[in-house]
Amino acid sequence: MYPRRRFLATGGAATALATGHVLVGPALLGQDGAVAAVRAHGGAPLPSGLFTLGVASGDPLPDGFVLWTRLAPRPVDGGGMPDRQVPVAWQVAEDERFQRIRARGVELARPERGHAVHVEVGGLRPDREYFYRFRVEKEVSPVGRSRTAPSAGTVNRRLRFAFASCQSWQDGYYTAYHHLAQEDLAFVAFLGDYIYESVPRTTTVRTHEGKDEPYTLVEYRNRHAQYKTDADLQAAHAAFPWIATWDDHEVDNNWADEIPQDPDKQPHDKFLARRAAAFQAYYEHMPLRRSARPRGIDMRLHRRLGFGRLATVHVLDTRQYRSDQPVTLAEANDPARTMTGAEQEKWLVDGMSRSGARWNLLANQLMWASNDRKAGPDQVFDFDNWDGYRVQRRRMLEFFGSGRASNPVVLTGDRHATWVCDLKPDFDDEASPVTGAEITGTSISSGGDSDPVAFHRTYDPIMAESPHWKYISNRRGYVVCDVSPSRLLASLRIVNTVWAPGDTTIATAARFEVEAGRPGIRVVDQISPESEERSLTKSSRRYEVDDDQF
């Protein structure tokens, strides 16, 4: 669908990705002005190994995308860069040998921004594959691949992308990204929990850096940098543009607007300082546009990206503007409670109504479908999800069914498991119409190697009481979506283990279909829970995990 050479699989690009840098002569970039700017900059010699965090691209538009890197020779020790600006030359080409250059320039890596580089490239052709790289003095970054979006009016008939979420460093290796990097995709949507703020522990698969949770800018930078050193994560970033949003662990577990998880332990002013530090570090490590650059405790992350007339992706922020979580069902039915804030809700409704696309896809953090946690007549809910914001949810799901938004599909992270559900305004009323579909994807590593038998023992009885649930599983991996004018076909891709690095296997556990013009979702095919259990590689021991879902 998107023909490309496997540039990450062999040759110099793979070597550069593994080592973090290669040294080459001045002729490689072939840009006299940029090279002169780099050489002319004064100051002490720079350390080597500048590109330890790899490269990335993001937020594709029809004429370009964002390029990202960060200079960090000592990634988890504040970065290790001198306190001065460093010119960074960059190139975009149509070929991975960089013989057909289409854009180039120089960007300053500034100490006050962690020596991160964000380049907003424009002037490119729509729906095309491009390659990019950076250079500082004689050191050249790994090569990345990106792709522009189709033009707004294009009658495109295919779009293939993946979505993923929840990648706790301590819970497992990023074996899923090894396989995701070899998929054939236009982009990756990451739906939150890129880092975890949890304290380091030695009883996990691998240990977080530091001695405590991060609170300061330097501490959040170190935590992000540790995650970015993972070679499989770097490969996935270098292979495709990413569309990223956050959830809670990028700041503090279950934070809500200006309220931390534990207000009695985090005074308001200290939490706001922590939030500002976390926002700054997040921006410094993501391929985001300048419009997302934080201003103190504020950061505009909700945005909209179009892919021809086939699909529009609406990226949500369900943390920064929400009401505090309720503690009772009565509070969850309070009309004043909001998950998105009034302004973002209006932005979403207006954007879905006017998108003109065949499909409206929501890049969303928290589960919309009602999710009872207890079998039998008693009900137990996690009110951090949309179950805690029921009046707004009903209003939005009634809008989904109003005919004003074409084919809404919600793509969700957070749960460390897969839930595939019909969406309806009233989940307690069998007569309530189905107005949309939701695919809650599993985690990359959070929760570690799963126990499918125990999971199904708990949740199969609840599923029997929840007719809107169509499929559940708790294996690790990601979801690939193939979109056409007539249907969206989603494939759940699962790995055999996240508790051992190196050789792993990937399998399609199930496929789900949403037909255009018919709200709801159905299971096309699936492997049995017993087959899932047999395909899971059993570790010699079970590690502790940071799983806050089960």
C-alpha cells in the first residue's frame, strides 16, 4: 500500500540507529551554507555521540511534517551538552541516499529547550515518502523516513496506520516496536502514557533512572531520555511519522487539570510547577509543532489532521481541561462534570461536523464504553474513564448518532488490554441505539507479560452481562487499521513476550470491522483464548509491574 525499501533493516542506517551516530566527511550533506554555519559557531568542542536519542517525525500535513531530534551525549545525566546554542543542519530527500534533496536548513538547538530540535518542513509533495537526517559538525544522525498526508480534496481510497499506548519502561521491553517498525503504515498514533513517573524499582524487568518520581524539568528530561534510548522505540519513530497525545503518567497518575493524584501530599503551587516541568519535557521529546509549545502550565495538544477525503483524525486531550474525578455514581451523573472542557467539546463537535471526510477518527486516551468491573448486580466503575463523566458522554454519543458526523470511530489507549465495543448513549438501556464504535487497544509493555486465563476468568462473566462488549483480551501489542471508503478493518497484533529482549514473534489475535454507514463493530475472526495462552512465552519468573488497571 505504501511501497518503501526496508531502509532500517540493513546497511548504514541500521548501523547508525544502533550506535547513535556515524562520522562522515563534509561532502555528505552537501550544503555549504549550513556547514559553514555549524563550523563558524564558537565555543568549546562538542562531545561525541550527540544523537543517542534517535530521530523522529510527526504531525504530517499534505506539504510537510515536523522533524525532531535532541542532542544528548549523556541522556540520563541532564543531556551532557554545553550551555550554549548549537547549529544543527537538516535535510529532507526523496531517496535514502540523499541524491534528490527537496528541503534543507539549519536549526538552533538551545540549552533552555534541552537542546531539542523541532523543524516544521513545508513545500513537499502530498502523499509521498521522504527521508531525513541531521548533522552537527561531522556527526550525522540516523536516517529517518516520513510521509506527507494526501491533499485535502484527494479522493483517496486507502489509509493504513497503527495506534499504540502505554509503554512502561519498568514493565517490559519494547518488543512490539521491533515488529511495528516493519509494518507498512502511513503514520502511528500514540494515545498516551509515553513515560511513567513511577519510582525506580529493582524488582521489575528493567529499572527507571533516578531515585524518585520526577518533579523538576531535569528529572522529567532524564526520564524521557531513558525511554528514548530504547533501540526498538527509536526504530518505530524513525520508520513513520507519529501523531502523539498524552494521558496521565506523563505528569502524575490520574491528574485532572490543576489537581494531582494526591493533593494532600502535593500542594497546589508545587503541583503546578511540576506540571509545567512535565509539559516542557514532553514537548522537548515529541515531534510536535510550534503551536504545541507550552506556556507555563498550558499546552495546546488537541488538534486535527486530515488525510484526503477519506479520514480526519481528531486528537483529544482528556487531562488538561477536565473536572476532578467523581467518587460516586451520583457525582458521575453531575451535568457540570466534563472530560474535555466546554471549549474542546465545541471544537470536537464543530470539527467532526465540518470535516467532510468519510471517517472521523478520535485519537483518544480513556475508554468511552461503559466498563463494569464486577460481575453480578453490583456495579464497580473506574471513574477516571468516561464512566465518570456520563452526561457529557451521553451528549457526545447522541451527537455521534445525529447524522452530523460521518462514521465516528474512537481509538483509545490507557487500559493495558483490548476492549472492542459498540457505543450508545445509554449503556443500561437495551433499546438505546448504537451510534459509534470504540477500539481500546492494548499496551506496548505496561502490565508486563499477561495472564490471559486469569483475565478471562474475571472478565468473561462481566462480558456476558455487557452486550456492547464484542471482544476482550489482555495481550501486549498494537492495532493496525486499514481504512477504505466502505470499511475500517482493525487487526490486533500481539507479541509473545515483553519480558525478554531479542527474538520475539508477532501474531494477529483478532480482526474487527466497522462498515461505513452502519454504526457499531463486529469481530471478523479471532484466535481462541487457549491459543493466546499457548503462544505466550512463559518467563522463568514473574516481575512486579506498574499496572494500575488490574
